[in-house]
Amino acid sequence: MSRPYNIGLDIGTSSIGWSVVDDQSKLVSVRGKYGYGVRLYDEGQTAAERRSFRTTRRRLKRRKWRLGLLREIFEPYITPVDDTFFLRKKQSNLSPKDQRKLYPQTSLFNDRTDRAFYDDYPTIYHLRYKLMTEKRQFDIREIYLAMHHIVKYRGHFLNEAPVSSFKSSEINLVAHFDRLNTIFADLFSESGFQLETDKLAKVKALLLDNQ
């Protein structure tokens, strides 16, 4: 075009509107048509879905790595007691009719049935509780199963709050422990359970020690 003109754009998430006007803001004819129009396109998508897949793969890979290390620690002590324990555990999810299962009629333990084990420990948390509260020699395989559960389902430490919002000097363990003790007293008064608070200053110092 030989005369001055202006181009106006209205850019949105899924469209762009455009127009061509002269210095008096009047539409200019371009090749016999007024110079305005719109272009539509698909709205841009974030990578959140793909990122969640990557996060899941990374989480499962790290879980497998942790469980591998745990097995390396326990295997020298479990193998003399039960040399096929880990193999049976690995194949425990296979049907007894599956030809890949080397011990189709064998339970998780080689000296007792699964039913006997679950009679003693209906859930893994019953086993973990007894390991913490009973002073006796437990089967090394039971200790491994409890540790396996802890290491496998360890929870997460993800927090959307920025690091700058965390002030280590503001940790008030005494107030939190006093609140917990009040809750315990209200809900479980017959147990008499109370958290000790006389060593919280030392506990705080250990938690905040960068070394």
C-alpha cells in the first residue's frame, strides 16, 4: 500500500482478531475487501499431565531402588533361615495355576501358613505396632516385612508453600506437644498417655542442626 496504515491485533488464548485502518481509524480495503478478520486455533495446554507421568515414573523408580537396598541389607540374615523367601514373596501375586510360579502351594513363610500369620497380624500395622511395643525376639522375616512397608510407602515431603515462608526459629514444639497432650487427655483419658516435653529444646536443636 502506498498510503500509511495501522494494524490492530486482539490476541486471545484461542483466537487473534486483526484489522487494518488508516490514520482516521477507518477500515482500509485490501484487495477489494475490508481489512479485518479473525483466526481461530486450539487453546494452549499446559504440560501438567505429561509432568505427572514423569513424576510417577521417577517416584516408582526411586521406590524400586529403595526396596533393592533394603533387600541387600536383610538378605544375608534371611537366606540362612529361609533361602526361598524373597522368591516366594516376588511370586506371591501370581495365581497358583500360573506356570511361572515355582512354589504354587507354598505360602509366604516356609514354616507356617499365611492364615497363621494373619491371625497374629491382621494388618501390617498390627505387626508394626507389636514390633514397637513388645520386647521379644521377632522373626527376621517379620522385621523385613514391616521395614518393607515403611520404606515402600514412606509418604511424601511435597509442600506447595515457598521455602521463604518457612522460619525455623518459629518452631514451637512445646506449644504443639502441649496441644497434643490435651487432645490425648480428652480422647484417651483412660490410657494416661502423655508426650514428654522436658527434652524438646534438645530435640529442636537436633532437627535444626545442618551438620
